[in-house]
Amino acid sequence: MIHYKTFRSIEIAVVILFLNFSFQASFAQSAKRTVIQFDTSFTTSSAWFQIRKDFPNAVIVKPGLPEGVIGESNVIYATLPDTPYGTRDLHLDIFKPEKSGRYPGIIIVHGGGWISGNRSQHVPLAQQLASRGFVAATVEYRLSPEALYPAAIYDIKASIRWMRANAVKYSIDPDHIAILGFSAGGQLAALTGMTNGVKKFEGYKINENFNSDVQAIVDIDGILDFLAPWSLNLVREPNTCDVVWLGGSYEEKPEIWKEASAIFWVNTKSVPICFINSSLPRFHAGRDEMIDMMRHLNIYTEVHTIPDSPHPFCLFHPWFEQTVDYATDFLTKILK
């Protein structure tokens, strides 16, 4: 016969062993979900260090919740069950007017050469747009170290479907949603918007009962044509960011370089687009040609080129305020 104290000791030991095993399993699963190797070569601080010599007046824009705006961070908009990192959550930060109502939604896509960057870089922009009567969300998407083209498009379209699926909760008008992006994010925004209704870009089936169409596009210094002279004729190495993201050079994958160019998707149902550009022609690739195409189809366009400005101008004062004004005026005109 086992003594009661001995039995209790065994029982306690088994419970501790079980709890320890459960903790380790939970920790392992958590680690499997979160240990992702992000490239941090492009940050707002690194961009400031690059431009400060030529633009000593540049000041980093800081986040700050305006009066009458509320926000929610690290909201999961999609969970991917089978990735190289196991189960993968994709997040967004969302900001909205505190006052009740229905407001147009805006998905904001960060830049960083499809290899780096972070959604937090555009939190100040989202906050300011929310203060002007929009619901603005900065979204995470998979970058090239994790997944190549077109995975980022799948993610962004999923975030639009999420916005419609959660329209009531976040006071969003589901019939009026726009997409805005900077640099690589501008390219992604333009391609996402110009491929409204194209099933091959929908990707996975999360919130599949909602559509991913947008009603307006704001492209901040994002190229539109990978085949344009300013894009294609630059000297490229195998590790050049667009070569990496597109899975090969133009010579190797010409069809992919064309497919990823928003200009080749312009059609009679394309939506209005606003271009907000730096003074660097490299990042205007395809812009003027697309404007001509859109005007021929009687689709509204706007273009604003900010003189004497660096490529990442929208991350810094004194250009941030102009960016917000241009985007607000255009989006109000189209969505409200």
C-alpha cells in the first residue's frame, strides 16, 4: 500500500511535470509563430541619416494621437497556417475618429524596397488622416526575405477584405475604401488598386465573402512601370531589391516584371489615382504615361511634385504636412 503522503508527492510531481511540459509546448508554439528574421536596413532614422547632409531642415515626424482620435495596435487581420515560420499572424494598427459615424477607410502600405520597412513608420500619417475624418490602418505585409512577389499583394488585399468584414466595429463605410502607399508601398498600392477584381491576386481565402476592391489610390513616390527606362535601365546586381522581390532579373522573368507593373492593368474600370512625388525622376517611372492613359479613359488623376524634396519626404517635416493635405483633399473629393 502506498502511503498517503507518498501518493500526494507523486501526484504533485506529475502535475508539475505536466505543467512544465505544457509551458514548454506553448513556448515552442509561440516561438514558432513569432521568430521571424526581419530586415531593418530601412528605418526612418536610417533615412534621416542619409538625407540630413543635403536636407538639414528635415525633422522626423513623431506619432501623437490627435484630439478626437482613438487607435488600436497590433490587430491581427489574417492568420496564415502554413508558412516557413509556422502559423503566421499579420497585423495592422488602426485609427479612427472618436465621434460616432461612418467614415471612408484607408489602407496604408509602407516602403522599404519590398525587403525592409515597418508599418509603424506611417502611424503619424494614419493618425492625421483619422483626425480629418477617415479610418486609417497601417498594415504589415510579408517582405522578400520571407516571401517573394506576389505574396505582398495577397496580404494587402486580405487587409482590405478584413476592413470590410470589420466595417461596423470600426465605423468604416465599406463602399468607400482607398489604398495609399509610399515607395515600394506606393508600387504595391497602385498594383493593388489597378487589379480590382482580378482573381489571381486574391491569394488566400480569409474573409473571402468580402471583396478587396478599392475606390481610390494614393501613390507616394512608387514606380508604376518596371519596364520604363528609369526602372529597367539602371545597373542591377542579383541582390538588387526589385530583382530579389520579383524572383529574378528582367531577362530571366520578363513576364513577371510586366505583371507587377500597375500601368499594364489600367482599364475602363480603373479608379482615380493621386500621385504625390519627390523631386527625383527615378520614382516617377510610368507616372506620366499612366496619367495619359487614365485621361484618355476619362478617369480622374491628380499629380503633385514637391520641389527640392528627398525620396522619403513623407516621413519628415516640412514635407509631411503637404503630404497630408494633398492626400486629404484628394480622398475627400473621391470618397466623400
